Amino acid sequence: MAKILIVDDDPVARDILAEVVEAMGHSVLLSPDGAHALKTLQCDRRVAMLVTDMAMPEMDGRELIRAAHKVPAHSKLPIAIMSGVVGPKEIADLLREGAETFLPKPVKLAELRECVVSIIGAR
């Protein structure tokens, strides 16, 4: 069982994603924005994967990716990004900056499951 941090400012989306991941047998931490997620990462070295929305208040997904990889325990943390508003160039940039995969929003639950299996199964 892995610990997965899900970050989204939409509480309904956050809860749905959490239900899917928990049904897969993983534990979930939830954050409403990047700043809260970064504090969580700084306090919990056992997070195995980060799933984050891109457009959020306080600290967006791009800033979170950069900051998360500066936390020594999470310098290689696998990150899946979610968005319904970024284009192909922005996605490519985010993948170069350290995200591992992209999930278009609204996220298809089967795609989330495949993403988690792909990343966590490889660890």
C-alpha cells in the first residue's frame, strides 16, 4: 500500500479521486492547494506519489512541482498533473520540469487507476 497525496482546490473532485485511490488499497492525503501540499510533503517522507491539479490558489501546480522536488526526501517523487485548461506546449513544459504524466480533466477514473498502477507498480 502506497501513500498518495491528491491536490485539488475542488473538494468534490478531490474526494472522488481519493475514493478511487483508496479502493485500490492505497492511503490518501488530501490538500486544497499547493502551499498546503508542500507543507504535507515536508512533514511526511512516506508520500509515494503526488497527483495535482494545475490551476489552484496560493501555489499552482507548476510551482508545486518545482518546490516538491526541492524537498530532499521527495526529489524524485513521481508527479501526475491534471488540468482541463493547459495546452500541448504547457504539458510538454510541465513534463520537462518533473511531472511524470498528464491526466486531462475531467479525469476519467480508469485513467487515474492506470496512472497509479503504472507509477506505483514501477516502484
